[in-house]
Amino acid sequence: MPNTVNISLTNTFEEWRVKDNEIGAALGDLDNINSNAKTGEDTVVATLNNLRTETTNNAGWIGDISTLFDGYGNVVAAANNSDTRLNTKDTEQGAITGLTHYATYPTLVGTLNSHDSRLDTAETNIGTIGDIDSTLSTTNLV
């Protein structure tokens, strides 16, 4: 099929019919043009105009990539920067294997829960301030 279909005044009715059918085949089934159920997209031109508008809107919503990723301008540089920053944080926080009860509780949450449980036990063993003998005097503690 030729790229451009032109019907000239010298074409016969049969040539005109064949070329017209070529145009229809190139456009496709017009019943499917409004397949996304958008109102007002019942013609090829309306659909193309809407596509252009949506493309422009998407570019606006996405934004300028040069301002993304802390100004790195591309995903690779931003990912490398994030990796460097994470490595710095890992160094500052220390290795998880350095946790006091890592062997028994190999996660930060597990270790914190273990410490919380031990604090609860210590508080129970210490008792409450209301149980202190009221006859005690701080002057005799020296």
C-alpha cells in the first residue's frame, strides 16, 4: 500500500473506490476510535488532539528531569548518590551484628524488644516509689 493515497480527477470510479478503501484501511475501524470512552473523541482529529494535550499534560505532571533527584538530572547519578548516602548512614549507625543481643535477636526490632522486656523486669524488681519506708531520712545517708 502506498504511503500517501491521492485520488485525482482522472481516476475512474473503480480507482477512486479502491483508493478510498485504502484510506479506510489505513485509518482503521472508526468504531474503535472512542474505545477509552472519552467524550468528544469521535473523530481521528479529536483523538489526536486529545493525545497531544494528554502528552503535554503528562510532561507537565512529570516535570523537568534536570530538577529531579536532588539536581542530578538522571536516574543513574541519582541512584549512585542515594547509594553513597545510604553507605554513609550505614557507617554512622554501625553494623547490626554489633547489637548486644544480635545472636538471639538478629534484628533491630528484636533487640529493642528484648531490652524493653528487660527494662520491664528491672522496674518490677525495683518496685515503686510508694513502697519506700516513709520514716527514712535523707540526712542519714551521708
